[in-house]
Amino acid sequence: MAYNNEFPIRIYSQSTYQEQAHHHIEYEIFYIDSGSVEFGIEDSVAIAKAGDVIFMHPGTNHYVKKIDGTDYHYYAMIFDSSVLGAQGEAIRNTLESIRVSRFIKLPDAVLMKLRDASDMVKNKSFGHELFVKSVLYDIISCVILTNQYVEITDNIRPEKGHTVNAIDVTIAYIRDRYRENISLD
């Protein structure tokens, strides 16, 4: 594990993960560097292999299980949207107004930067905070540039005092658990 308790972006580099389903109040970007795992997300299960990147919004239940004794290694970046600026600022609003695809594709150069960022944090290298934040910007920029998201429309944006993600999680929960179409009309 490599992170600074005072810096709002945490980076982990490990070979084990919590097998019990859990969620975070922050975003999580999970990159499988080697091996394969069973990755449970909400009510679905997928096999994630080396090179896969999973983007999880706040409140997303998930777990990772080792597959038949196969070793794996991953990097995870956990952050709150507040690291992108104050509420109402353009960069933060951009992230909060989109729903990023669950499995995303990132260029090898960005994945290498994520590995380097982890090493810099672990070694407490000069400028590691700046580098880590730049990697987060690279990831979000890549998601936007390659259209790996959907924009949240105005009719499901929250009123003041509510976060987009809380409503998004609620809508996803309802959609996943109820077979009938439910309308607010």
C-alpha cells in the first residue's frame, strides 16, 4: 500500500484485495497489472485479466477473488471528486456530470504513469503529489477523448444538496432489482 494520509488521492499497489463485497464513498480506478481475478461488481461477476481497468463510481459494491490459486497484482487509485476543484468548478463538474464506463481502455503510456506514480508515492519522491494528480487528469482526459462515458442528462441531475452519484447509484439499484419499468410521470 502506498499513500499519504494528508494527500486526497490514494494509490495502492498490492497482490491481495478485499474478497468481501464493499464500497467506497470515493471513485476507484482498479488496474490489473498481472494475473486474472474474479471481479464482482454490484450483481454481476466478470473475469478481469492483466491490462483490464475498472472504473467504479462512489457507492459501487465490488469485490475481488483469486482464481484457483492464480497470483495477481493490481494498482488502485481512490479519490473524491473534490480533488478536481471546488463544487461548481468546470473540471469537477465534468466528472460529476458523466457516467464513466465500467471497463475502460487506457493507453500503455497512461498505465505506465500509474505504476510510476505508485512508486513515487511509495518512495515519497519530490513532486509525487503533482505527478499523481496529473495521472488522474490523464485518465479522465482519456475517458473523455475516447468517449468511454455517457453524459448524465438534466432530468436526472440532482437538486442542490444531493450528489449526482448518490442519485445515479439509486437509479442503478432500482434498474437492477426491478423488472418492471418504473416511471416518475
